[in-house]
Amino acid sequence: MSVNTLSRYSTLLILSAGLWASPALAQTGLPAAQCGRAATPSEGALCANPQLRALDAELAEAYHHALAATAKGSTGRQELIAEQRQWLAMRDACKADAGCLAAAYRERLAQLHPGAVLELSPLALPQFLAKHPDAVIQLTSQSPGCTYCTDQDRRTFAEVVAHLPAHVAIARIEWTPWYLFPKETASLTGSMPGIPMIAILRDGKVVDRISGAQIDPASLSQAITSVFRE
């Protein structure tokens, strides 16, 4: 059975007896025996990449929980299934591009987990902004030269934005080196970029930029949530 077929088991709610219901599968990803019958470029890429297999298993579990939270026959469930089918088509359009596949999985996981931070590459930013006019985006780096780009800063951001309205998209762009600012991020950083930075967008426009390390979660939460109050 192919990876694509396994994902469609998840889409069609064949979960109680389906392969995604296996605890071992959820922990270890796709069995090698099934990967031996991969039939499409995207399936082959999934099977060849442990990170992608883990994302596939994580998504199947998230989708299972999302379905379980909806009533059988409800409009919400029908919409969820339709969205998953659309996402499968988008995923398969990535073919064997591992970066494209990973981005597709992370975006879908963020959709299934409201408040989750979507890890975004600068190159994916224009498409993300086109789809999400209301968004909060953290720009940071793993470079040792960015002394304020710390794990604590990332955790503070994730904690604060987890409570935003569900329609607000949340993302993080982590890029090294930031002195080579990709042109795609210029709309967020403005003429005087400084990292780390949090860009807050409302109706497709940057309405605030918060630079530097964030050591006060309460103040950060107030600054961000105030933008989205009616």
C-alpha cells in the first residue's frame, strides 16, 4: 500500500481499523514494506526521508483528532474532509521536492492546530501573505551572532500567539545569515531591519513591528492582541 493510499485512509476516516490507528505506526512512521511499493514521486520522497515520514505520521494523528472533534454528518466534518483532499492534491504537486513537501506538511499541521507556529522559509513568504491578510510573523535566526535570537524568545512568542483568534495566521522565519536579507522579507522588515523582529499584519498591511528580545510576555501579548480587537 502506498503512502498516498495511507493518507487517503486518513482522509476517508478509515481510522478505527485503518493503519493510522496503529500506535507503532504513529511513533515510527511508514513501514519499509509499504514504502517498497511507493508509486509516485511524492510517495518515494516521503519514504526516502525520515523527517518527512515523521511529518506524515504527525499529520495523520492530527487529522484523526480533528475528525474526532466533529460530529458525523456535520458540515464541519464535510468541510474538513474536503480540505484534506485539496491538501493531498497540493502535496502531490510537490512531486519529489523534499522542501516543498515539508512546507506543505507543516502548513497543514498549523491549520489543524490553531495557534501553532508555522515554520516558514523566506521564499514561501509571498504565497503565505497572499493567503493570510491577518498574520503575526517572527523573524529570527540560529546564528550565534544574533545574541537576542534565543530559544526563550521563541518560546515566549509561541506562548503569546497561541491565544490569538483562530483566523490569525502565525509563522516564524528563521534565516541565516540575516545580513543577506531576502527581498521577500522586505515588506515585513521595512527600511531599517533588525533581528529578532515580530511583524504584525492586519488586512494585508504591516501595522506594527516589535524588535529585540521579548522578556515580558504580558506586554508582548497586549501589543499583539490589541491589533486584532474590533
